[in-house]
Amino acid sequence: MKLPDAVPVGNVYAGTFGGMLFSVFGNILAADMVKTAILAAIGAVVSFGVSAGLRAIFNRHRKL
């Protein structure tokens, strides 16, 4: 019975690196996506509030 040929070393390194890369990105992206979405929503609300407030101040100033 003949044993199968050994896997070339480059393929082992590429497979190990690829698996590590996907597992790290999977964990980082899943954990940070929610936080990023919440911070983006807060930033949009604050930006809208500041814009509306400044518009009201400048419109009031023009009428005087």
C-alpha cells in the first residue's frame, strides 16, 4: 500500500494563514458592526440637531 504524497509546504502555510485571517475578521467584524452602527446613528442625530439649531439661530438673526 502506497502512502499519499505529502502536501506541499506552501499550501499548508496558505491554508493556515487564510483560516486565521477569516476567523480574526469574522470576530472583529461581528463585534464592531453593532457598535459602528450605533455610533453612526448617534452621529447622524447629533449632526441633524446641530444643523437645525444653527439654521433656527441664523433665520432668527436675519429677521431682526
